[in-house]
Amino acid sequence: MNPELGVMVGPGGGPVRSDHGRPPAPHLDGGLAVTVDQHQVAPQVGSRRHRPLHRGHARRDIRALAQGDLDQIVVVGVAVEGADVGVAHEEAGGVGAYREAREPVQVGIGARPGGDALHAEHVRFEDQAVVETLPAEVLVLEQQVVVRSEPEEPGGAHLEALPSRPETVAGIVGGGARFGIVAPVPSEFQGQADRARVERLLVRYVSTHSVNPAIDGGAGEADLASLLFSDLRDWGFDPVREPVHPGGRDNVIATLPGREGSPVVMFHAHLDTVGLSGKATADALSSGGNVYGRGACDTKGSLVAMVESLRLLGSVDPAARANVMLVGGIDEEVAGTGAQELAAAHPEVDMAVLGEPTSLEIATAHKGVLRIEIATTGIPSHSSKPHLGRNAIYAMGRVLDALQTDYLAALDPVGHPLAGPPTLAVTIIRGGSGFNVVPAECVIGLDRRVIPGEVHEELLEEFDELLAGLDIPLERREPLLMTAPLDTPVTDPVVRALKRARDEATGREAEPIGVTFGTDASALAPAGISCVVFGPGSIDQAHSDEEWVGIEETAIAAEILAQTALNLATD
């Protein structure tokens, strides 16, 4: 199939050949009127001034169903300024019989031929639709644009074309086949990321030690922050360092202005890593199309993808892209202070893509965290006379039993549809000062994962109620960490823009997912920033003894991110 034009399929499955070449280019001011006959490819938009409503980038915008023996073709096309491609077919199936088109029916915003008009809230810009060959109506029902064609005779065919996205109306149906997709038009940046450059950056950044200083005396993010700052400056950007903690622990920020009035989207990847272990050292190894080393997928792969996306975006007209802010952030692995500072300092940010290893899936939900300590108190005595004391560890046994038998049993086993159920784990226990001393104190640490809809303060009250019923000397200490869960609607512009770019780059549609781990979105989303989590690499390799990320996957991530910025400029 011609990658630029939507080509119809004849009864035998082959293309309908054109003996006349392209039809004349339509003009919006004169109305879009594309003729369809036995010899022409249809519909086509030949002018570079026009762009289909899906902006020429969608792969699978349409789900069409034809029932009965439909002996004519129905075409619905939409165009806006900048179009150079029409609609297409799916290889399997075919259109079936076709005949010379009747006079086209033009449907524009405000017009009402045969049914309700296209509604500007769902079909955007100054768009026009064309219905060919059959009397038809175009209506908007909730979030779907529906194209209906009633049979001319009783018992004839009935057709409905249901675009999967409300802002797209385009399709070819007929012959009783279940099919209809938009031509796979390459994204603006497909194949444009420099794979060799991506590999070089991965090796450099992974080789720069950046273990969070709170973990095993790590070196911190300062060296990597300096390297990133220097690279961005050398590439023509004007980066800044915003201090968060002493010792060079700064957020590094670079901006790329876009179309005036378009949203500000933050591309955020954290610089810090967990500690070194096994083969996951700071000495990067490139082998077999992958780069190995600590931080490769969590999240220096995302950092490289975002840096490369800025280079790609720098090659396009600023009016065609959204405003982009690249952030190399600190302290994600421990306390999230880098993201907290960003949220407070940058109210201009509308949305954010958080770089994390999702295998190029789009995560719109994850759990938050509540971490607390519970301490039981006892009376010390010599271990040879335990009856003279009160054992704090025995008392803690009652707390542990209550948590297991009462608290865990009451947790919602289903929870959130994407984030999953809430969980509780006792992860730390300490107590006693010597073998010969009855312990005066025992402390446990709890990690409670919080799903969207739960409130930290209410969870603390639940713990207090449970502990009060035990009637033993204890203390529920103030929280060590409270982070918010993430639950971004799938209809949010940043989700839609990223999903469209990602589906086009990968060639398959995927619904947003939830992830089990937390991210810096916990600090950004409560500030009113719409957040989505996305990046190369798998969470299965993160923090492992053999961490790695694919070079090709990182390059594709860069292209997806760049395309997302273009999509946001026109949404």
C-alpha cells in the first residue's frame, strides 16, 4: 500500500487502481468534495496545505462494521489545514463491490444534513466531513462520532463506522467486511534518533557514578548533574542548576520554547540510583544492543531518550511543538526532595512525563506510600530474672499478630483497576541491647502502599484504632514518609498525546497500565501537574544485579517523546 495515500481494496482483496492519478487538490474554502469511482484511489487529499483530523499520524483510528450485502462504498473523510493523506483500508477483508459515486454530501460544523452536525467540542478545528455514495448522517454521541447509513431497501445493509477517538472521522467500509484502519503514516521522527549517539550517551551517563548519598554512602548526583549540564550547554541549550541540597545536588533544567499558548510539558528523569551490586556497577558495558550497568534502565535510559528528544525537537519549527522542559532530577530513590522543589518552583508546568522503566508502556496510575514505625515499651531486667521486667519484644508479638489477623484481612483485595490492591508489609524490626537484658523497646517499620482514593490521615486513624484495642504500652510514631498515589485520567491531553505517539511508533495499540512502584509523580501530581510514567527498559531489571536497557528501545523512546511534544502543540 502506498504509505502516503489510503488505497481502497477491490472485491478480490487487491487495490482499486487509479488510471487518472491524483484527483484535484481540495480546498477548505470551497468545501472538501472528493469523487469516488471505479478507477480512482479514494479518498485522497492532494494538497500539502491540508492534514487529516488525525494529523496524518494515526495508525488505527477506526473500527468499522458493515452488516448485510452492502453494494456501495461509504466514505467519510475529514481534513484540516496541512493534510497530505486520506484514509486507508486493512489488508484483510476488502471493500467488496463499488460503483460510481453520487454527489457528495458535505458536512461541516454547523451544517445539519441528514442528522446532527459535527460538534465542535468533539471534532475540532474548522473541519469538514464528506459522505459519499449513500444518504448518511454524521452525529456525535457522547465521546464517539458515529456515521450511519440506512439501507435503501428493506432488508438491505446497515453500516456504522465508530472511530476509536472522537477527534477522528475517516473510514472506508463495505462488502460485509469487518475492517477499517487509517493508513500507517510514519511519525515526524520515526527512525530519526541517532542510535550511535544514544549508545554513547548511555555509556557515559551509566559510567558516571550517582548512587543516592543516603544509600551506602553513595557519591550522589553532583557529577552526573555537572556532565548533563555541560552536555546541554555544548548542544546549544541554556541549562540552569537549581540547588536542592548542598554538595552539588541540583536539579538540572533546560527549556525548549514552543508554540505560544501551547502547554508546558516536563520531561523528567531522575539522576540518582540505588546502590551497586553484582554486575550492576558504574562501569557501563555495551554489548549485544544493550547497555549494562547501575542506572541503565532506572533511569539513565529515560534521561538519554529525553535528551535525544530535545535534539530532534530542535530541528522543527517552534510553532509546531509544545513548550518542553527537560529535568534531570535528584533524590527520587529516597525522599523525593528534588521533585518537591520542582513542584514549588515551577507553577508554569502543565504536565509531565516521568521517565521510568515501563517497557514503553504508558502508566497512568501507581500507589503512594505511608511509612511509619510502631514502638512497644518494656521494663529492662536481667535475663536470669525476666519476671522482674516486661519484655517489649513479646508485646510486639501481639502487634504483629493483630496486623496479620485483623488489619491485612480487612484490606480491599481488589483495590484500584490499574494500581491494584492496597498492601502492608512489616519490613524492619529491631529491639534489645544484649543477650542478657530483657528488652525495654522493640520497633517495627511498616510500609503501607496507598491506592488512589485512600487518604493518609484516615489510614493513620485506622492504625491508631487497631493499636488502642491491644491495651499495651506502645507508640505509633509520626510518619517517616507519605507520598501520594497517581491516578491520571486516560482522557488527559498528555496521556492522549503520548499514547498516540507510542502506538504509532510501535505499530500496536495498548491501553494505559498501572505500575507497582512509586515515582516522582507523587510530588508533582498534587501540585496540579498532569503526570504519566513512560520510558525504556523493564522494571524487572531495575535495582537488580544485572541492570540493562536496550539501545534501540531507548532511541524509539526518544522519537515517541519528540512526537508527543508535536501532538501536544496541536491538541
